[in-house]
Amino acid sequence: MFYKDLVKKYNVQSTKEISTNTFSKIYGSLPRYIISPDEGNMEINLVEELVKILKPMTLKQKCYFHYYFLKTEDWYGDDLLFSGKLEDVLNLYDLNGLHGSPTYWWAEDQSWCLCTDYDLDFSLIGGTRELIDALLSNSELECIEVNIDTRIDYRADWKNVPT
């Protein structure tokens, strides 16, 4: 589900600070279909799409895949860190003992880093202008460009919900 569809359905303004919190503040609660049953995880089809975009920018270098302990079978254990080729993220997705996509993944040269945090209803990615442009132009992903001044916490989106 894309935010652009929710904006249209619920007649709210599209902002770069929009989140599910926008809708809960306006309507008092969230419709069931907005609530993610798998918070902190990116669906496999999105991981596959990101691999396609990142691959040309990650040639001949190792990638790192960090799993926060809440995304492992042993919730009281340690975080896990893997390394390998970019495409290995697809094998980790269904690896026994892990839940979905990594919390963080990045290229060895640190030209990009992706975060799918357990407490956010979106992923964050930082990288080169080339990468950001490729993400923004991809029709399979919903990407919103933000900068250092963009609020992404629960108090964001003042245009739709003044506080």
C-alpha cells in the first residue's frame, strides 16, 4: 500500500513527513489494513527491487547485513552481522532463525546505507545523488526525499495535523 493511495482515499495533503501517525491523529485510530503485522520488516518484493537498483552501484564489493536481536529467533541473544554479495540479502530473508529483511544493510565503501527500524513504518536510505534519483524514479517503490530538517518522528506532519 502506498501513501499516495491513502492521501487520495482520506483526502489529506501529501507531505514528505507523512506517516501512519498522520491518519491516527486525524481519525483517532488506524483502519486495520494500514497496521503492519510485521513491523520493522521490508517485504521481499521490495528487497528484490532494491537489489536491482543497488547492484550497479555495488559492483565488486562486499555488503554488510545487520539484524537487530528482535529480528532473530533468540530475542535475548545478540545482534547478528553477515557479509557477502549484495544478492545474499535475498538468501538471508528466509534463513532459519532470522525474520525478514536486515535492520541495516550497506556497501563496504559506505556509499549507501539502508535502515528498516523496528519502530518505524518506513525504511530510510542514504546514498549518492545517483542512487536517490534511481529510487525516486522507480515506480515499484514509494520513495519520498527528505533532508536533515525533515521530521520523521511521531510529531511530524504539521501540515495535516497542527499541534
